[in-house]
Amino acid sequence: MARRPLPRVLSNGSAQLARSRELARTAADSATDVLHPLITITRGLRRLASAGRRRWADTPKERRGTLLFGLAAVLLAVALAPYGPLLAVVALMAAAAWHGRDRTPATPAGPAPGQSQRLKSLYEALVPYFSASDDPEPLYARGGDWGEVFSEYEFDGDGRLAHLVIAYPAYFTDAEPESRARIEHLLGAKCGRGREYHFAWDEEANQLTVRVLAPLPTDIAAQPFVTAPGETVLGFTDPTRVQRTLPLTHGPHGEERTDVPPVVWRTGVRSTEPHLLAVGQPGSGTSTLLRSIALQALHHGDVVIVDGGGTGEYACLTGRDGVLAVECALSGAMTSLEWAAHETERRLTAASKAHQAGDPPPEDTRRPLWLLLDRPSVFTHLAAAEDSTDPQSLLQAPLRHGRAANVTVVVAEQFDGLDALAGPVRQHTRARVVLGPATAAQLETVLGAPPHTTPVDQVPPGRGYARLGTGPVHRLQVPATPDPYDDATSETHRQAVLDLLPPRTTPADEEPGPVPEAVRLDKAATEKVAAAAALAADTEASEPAAAPPAPESAAVAESSS
């Protein structure tokens, strides 16, 4: 059956609507031009009336009678004077037209002389990079017109460039990182040092967009974050790169509320980056990051802290509920990490048995266990001096099988000790954070990709970059989580950290009592039980062998059947 044509109203209705809208817009513009004097006078009369009401309200009550008498005398004189009412109306209309004029400052047609000179200098600086000797119609040439290449520009209050769109020739090698780095370095120097610039390369359109980034907030203190189990807030970043925001309080006394985009790191069984490595200079905020992670991890899991710096940065966590150990000596670190390795194996064994039996994993294997290591390279040097085992070698099992066993490893190290990190630590810590001042080469070495912004030399503590796996590089500002026992800590930040600490279950100045022996199954016991079950006709109860005990400083012992 042949298709019936659409009605004329439906077939060309969109075109008719477009023409109708255009006619209506033209009529409205014409009416505005014709009625512009009337609109101006009406606006002026309204402003004069508002000024009269304000003057009457500001006049004291005892002087209002005198004011009314003077006004009545003026009106009587105008009424009795020849042509008085007509002149009064003309004067009123003139005053209304003057007060009703558009006071919006006119936008200048072009940049100011100083701004034009700055754009011209920038154009001349780009000529050696964006020009070729065999180009018949060069876009960049000595003494050329900068208006042809700078399509958009914006200056801040100090007269420095805040936004710029640059067109470059198609033969420029914008796909090579070295070529991009040269241009970015030049623009960062010519547009003004001490600021962070974001560079967006559009290879298809041959355009480069340069934008000055606003500084990240540094007054956000540690606080309960609205996150799901398995999510950890590393810090906060720009709103252009993250689609999610968190409601937070900030300010000197926490009186302001706002929504800030966070950098959320997901851990657990379904995480693609189960372990994290944080690198920075001394005083850059790596210990602050570890304290922030520990306070968030204690809501749903247990924490073991190994402090290689030995400065007591984590003394506030000693004896707290969920903190199994805070070790600052080599022997204690070895004991804690050895227990963590056996605990990882125990969890794998228990989960494997549950999966084979068709049962859910035991509850103690699903509770997250966090291993936080601050400067483990110090213990590596001490172990080498004492000719003992490197503590980093005990991290192989938690790093390789931590995702399946709900064990997360976080390592914080300084740049001078980065070479002392073991191979498994470098290989399995796919979530990376760099804090403090760093060169572009250092950032690319740690993160695996260069950032799209220019690093600056002077940054506040906790300021840096983060990259989760193969994702984009984000600017990062770690929430202020200082040591509450430090005298230099402000009272606001100290109280914020103390409010997040769990209750103390073991006094810090007392040794924990004897830890009951945990009932665990290691690999050898599992094989014996499996062999006995296969040979026996009836089900026989077998006593599992005990795994190595928990570290002496542990306050909580886990058990499983």
C-alpha cells in the first residue's frame, strides 16, 4: 500500500515556526527601538520616585513638616509663574531621561594597549615553534598579525592572561609529547609564573586552549565523608574532571557548607587498583594522607600501621578500636607484616573452602584489612645493616592476593627513597599520588603520564596530583588531617581529627594483654583435612592447626571456624 503524504502543517511546520519566531523577534526589536525614549523616561521616573521615598524615610519626623511646607511653596510658585507648569514638566522629563539612561559601561572594541602588547609579545615568542621556512602562507611570521591566531582571550584584574585560544598550523607535531611540553613551558613562562595552567589540545581543529586554574581549597579539614563502603576520599580536585560532588564544611571554624568534587579511590574485591603508592618531598603531606585514609578505613575495617619515619606521627591511633598495631621498630614491623602475610593466606584458604562448598565467604574474611606503611625504605636499610630479611619481601602475598582477601596496602615514600622500593610494591600499586613540588619528569615517572597542568614550585602541604590506574591525572588537595598531638596544629583541625578517632580500647602506656590463639587453617592443615575427608567413610571432626599468632601489639584477634 502506498504511503500517504504527511499533512502540509506537519511537513513544513518547523520552517513556518522558525519564520514566525524570526518575525516576532524582528517586531520586538523594532518596537524596542521606537519605544526606547519612553522606556528611558519611565525608568528615570521610577528611580526619582525611589530616591524621593528614601529621602522622606531618612528625614526625621520633627523636620517633615518644614519639608512639606517648602515643597508646597515651590509648587505654588511654579503654578503662579508664567509658563511655570510647562517648564516644570519639561525639567521633570529631562531629569527622568538623565537618570533613566543605561549606565552599563561600554565594552571596549579591543584589548587595552598593555594587553595588546602582551598578546603581541606572546605571538612573537611562538613564531619559532609554529613556523616553517617552506610555508608559502605562514600563520606565524615576524611582525605578523596576532589577531589571526588568538581567536579568544581574557585578562584578569592584574592584567595577566586568564583564558586564551591559540590556532596553530596543521604541520605542527602536536601528537608528540616533547613538542607539546615545549609549547606548554613557553606559555607558562610568558603568561605569568606562579599559576597553574590547563592545556587542552584539539588536534582535529588545530587549536590549543589555555586556561588559568583556580587554586584548590586548603581549608577543608578531616570530617565524615558521604561515601559507600569500599570508597576512600583521597582529596579534592577541579569540577571539570569529576562528575561527582560531596557535601562538606570548610572555613576557619567549619561554618561554611559547599559541594566539592572529590577524588574517590575504590578498594575491595571489585577494585581494579587495590593498592596505593604516595610519593612526595619531606613536609609535602604524605603522612597526612595516610592519617586521612586510616580514619576513613576504621569505619569498616582494621588497620595495621608501620611507621618507618619514627617521628610519632600516628601515636594518636595507638590502642584505638580497630587499630591492630602501630609499629615504629624493625622487630615490630617484621612481626606485623609476617602476621599480615599469614592472615592473607588464611583468608584465601577460608574463602576458597567456602566457594567450593557453595557457601558465602566467612564474615572475618570480608572485613577489610589495611596495611599502611610510611617510609618502608628505612626498615630496608636497617634490615640490610643487621643482615636480616627485608620487610618489603613480606608484602608479596598481600600485594598479589590482597584484592581477593580484602587486604589493602598503602605505601608512602619520599623521592629520595623511591629506588629502595621492592619490585612487587612498584608493580602492584597502580593507584598513585604525588604530593608537594615535583618536576614534570618526576610526575611522569611516578604517575605514568604527564599532567595536563603546569606544576608550580610553591604549593601548600597536601597539594599534588593523583592517578588511579590508567585514568586521567587529577589535581589533588588532601584534607587537612594533622597530628592532633602536634603543638603547631590549630585547635580547629585538632578537634576535627579527635572527633573522628574511635574509642581507645587499650591504654597507650600499657602493654596489651595476652592475645587468645586464633583458630585458623593454613595450607598444610587444609591438605590434611581434605585427605582425611576423602579416605574416611564418615565425617570426622579434625582439629585445625593454629596459624602464627597475631603481633604482640594487636588489640583485636580474629577467629574463624
